[in-house]
Amino acid sequence: MITIHATKRKKIGTSSSRCIRLNNKIPAVMYGPLCPNVFIELYHNVVFNIILNCDTYKKKLLLIIDHIQHIVKVQSIQRHVFKPNIIHMDFFKVPNK
């Protein structure tokens, strides 16, 4: 299982997302049933290399947010129009069975 490390965002909104992108990170959100939205930031280069090397929409990922493990699937990826950059990601938390 592929592991991605993330940290919670302190601020949300357009201006804070721009600052995150300037620091070579990706703003993202994790949501799911019976789970409040968690706003996070990821390192761009790490995530970009993972996306290039595997089929990310079909596999489950292990997302570690501040030392807490979550099993998620990639819901959507927003990319820049002509640059090879990721602008935003959505993760769907897989419910525990």
C-alpha cells in the first residue's frame, strides 16, 4: 500500500492555498461518511511521482495526517492547464468494515 504523509492546514481559502502552492505543496481535502472534512497539505514532488508511477484512482492509499493513519482513495485531481503541476486533490476516506 502506498503511503503519503500530510499535515493539517492552519488556514483555508484562496489566499492560503496560493501560499501553500508557492511553497511547493498541494492543498487537499479528505472527506467521507461520518467524517468531517479535513483540510491538509501535501508535498508536491512526492505526490507527483506517486501519481506518475501507479494507477492512483483504483488503488487504496494510506494517508498519514499528523501521525494518524487513514485509508483513502483519490476522488479527484485538479491539474494546471499547461504546467505539469497539481493544483488540488480530493481524498475519499474508505469506511471501516
